[in-house]
Amino acid sequence: MSAPRVRIADIARHDGQIVSIAGWLYNLRRSGKICFPLVRDGSGIIQCVAVKANLPEELFEQLKDLTQESSLIVTGKVRAEARAHGGFELDVESAEILQRVSESDPYPITPKDHGIDFLMDHRHLWLRSKRQVAIMRIRHEVIKAIRDYFDGQGFTLVDTPIFTPAACEGTTTLFEVNYFDEEKLYLAQSGQLYNEANAMALGKVYCFGPTFRAEKSKTRRHLTEFWMVEPEMAYATLEDVKALAEGLVVYCVGRVLENRRPELEALERDVKKLESVQAPFPRMSYDDAVKILQGKGSEITWGGDFGNTDETLLTQEMDRPVIVDRYPSEIKAFYFQPDESNDKLALGVDVIAPEGYGEIIGGGQRIHDPELLLRRLKEHDLPPEAFNWYMDLRKYGSVPHGGFGMGVERFVAWMCGTEHIRECIAYPRMLYRTRP
């Protein structure tokens, strides 16, 4: 009877049993007539113990000289060992080497330090490293938490198009695509407009998918392709949007702390800073934020948008995100509802993370008056005919409504404490990087 194949992550359940592990050689130590292959399988890493006296000579020699990232299936007895990585070792009884990496063409990413350009050029291989695996698992946890949060709040997932005929926030940051019969379309920078229609059908909805921004930005916070979750609610005010955003952030941080402590430890993340992320978040108006920034030496003037430095300054003494609302209408998109008490202000809101990670959520209340929306479209030089279907939402049962967008990669960067957002998606697309 063949040994059952198990995942390294589940190895503790098989103490004392003979099992097989299918994986790749992560590292190798030798000590005379014993060698210690470290094998990874995507779920974890385990140290195997191969004793020459217990194995066919040919197999021992193959294991002793095995090259990094060679693929193999190892069979042996699981043994508790407190000093070993993960608390268990595997005493090798047999092994099958599926593919041995050639010594003349070795695995390019070695334990030595490599430059970031080299690592990005080999991103398809760099993903195998401990650090990148930890980041991808935290990303997975964040995405699952997002879905669980909205599903638990009664939201319905409705997918929105990637090809869009109209811009959500103007065409300057859109990628244009040649469609059939020379028609011009754009890659979506947001699913919001369609999601507003979905909310009028289903009440509370969210879309979750890739979005594209043609900003020629080279900052550590920007990608040209990223994933964004966008909830939208009918019969909702700015206060409803703020409460939902705060709840989402607290829930996602809690889930990462609950389920991904080993990954946070591997990244040397200061978990105490994440443990402080509890409701309520500090709240302030844009007006107050500008005064605070000016008091800290920022050159911002009223009417200007916050830059990366401003966002960092604003949260400098804070141990949790800050919620800033009521921005000048001139710096917000056409669809924001004006403040009833001051029409120069838009009912928009940003959630700004501490530790220099900046805006992680942006949204607000949408215009529900058709005449006002038409006027705003013209003010932004957007062709009203391209938004006929969007205007229909204000003609047939219009209601106050609102929502927001949260970029997954920027949120993951904050959770992981990474220096650059490029590590928070498997294959980042940036201004000068489209490969691999």
C-alpha cells in the first residue's frame, strides 16, 4: 500500500505515520553520511533527514547532490522535532526525483542578495521565496475576508464590464482599446457606474475585479493594473458609506491577525500596530485636515488634493486609519453629491491608513438629481449622450445612494508592511514593466 500524499501544512496530523510529500528542494545541508533536504510544497517547508545507511547508495548520492528547486516526491516517517522548522521532520525512506535542475543552468535566485530589477525580471520564480509566499497568502486572506464581510452584510456580488464605452472619471487616465469596426472602448478604471445600476436592482451590491489606470506614476503606491472591491448601496448617505468602510477595514485587519500570524512573523511585521486598528476611527473634515497639515508645515492650500506626504503627515501620530470627508467639489469626480450646507463641498470620503500607506478607500454619496447630474457632466466636458443609460437611473426611481472603492494591493501592502506595492500582486504592471 502506497503512503498517502499530504501537505506540509497538515504534517502535524500525521505524527508517527509514513507519508509522501510532493514538492521542490528549497535548500540542502550535508553532514557526512547524513543530508538534510528542505522541501517546500507551496503550503510550507519541512526538513527531511536522509541517512546513507538507510537508503540505496544511488538514491543517497542523488539527494546529497540535488540542486535547488529540483522537483521530487519524498516518502518517510513523520517525527516531532522541536528544533526543526515547523516542529516536525521527515525521516526519508524513499524518494523519486522528477526533474533535476541542471548545474550548468542553475536556479537563478540564490540565497544571496539580488537587485530589485533582477528579481522583477524573474518574478515568476521570485514568487517561490518565503517572503513572496507569505505576501500572497495574506493577499488571499484579505480577499476572502472582503467577500465574507460583504456577503455577511447582505450584499450581492455582481460583476461589471472590463470594456467600457464611457469614462468614470475622465479619459486622461484610461487605456484606450480598439474594438470591432474601429469602435473605441476603454479598459475600466472602476465598476462604479454600472454598480450604481446594480444597486437600484438589488439594493446592496459589490463588484470585485481588475481595474486599470493609465497614470504615468512611478510611486511605490501605484500600479497600472490592480484589483478593487466596490460596494454600492441604494438609500444610503455619506454616513452609511463611512460606517461600511470602517467596518470593512476592521474586519479585514482582524482576519489577517487571526489567520495569518505566521506569515506576518515571516515578514517581520509589527503586529501591535495592526492590533490597534479598532473602531471608531478618527474623523475630520477636509477643512480641518488642511489646517492640521498647514500646522505641520505642509504647503497645501484649500482646494488642493492631498499628496503622499500630506497623507503621511496627517496620520503621523495615529495608530489607526483616519476618515476625512467633504472635499472640494472641484477635485472630485462629476458624480459626487454636493453638501447641502455648502455646494462647494462634495460628500466624498477617504480612509487614510497610518504608517505612510495613504488612502486605502475612496468613495462617497452619489448625485441622485438628474438635472444636477447633467450639469456636472457638462462642467467636466463629458459627452451626455455617452451617459444616457446612467441618466436613466435618475429618471426611473432615483434615490440617494453611495459606495466606495478599496484597492486590494494597497491594503495588502499596509498589512504586510511592504515598502512597495509591486510585491502585493503576483505579476505587477507598472509604468515601465509589463513582463513577465
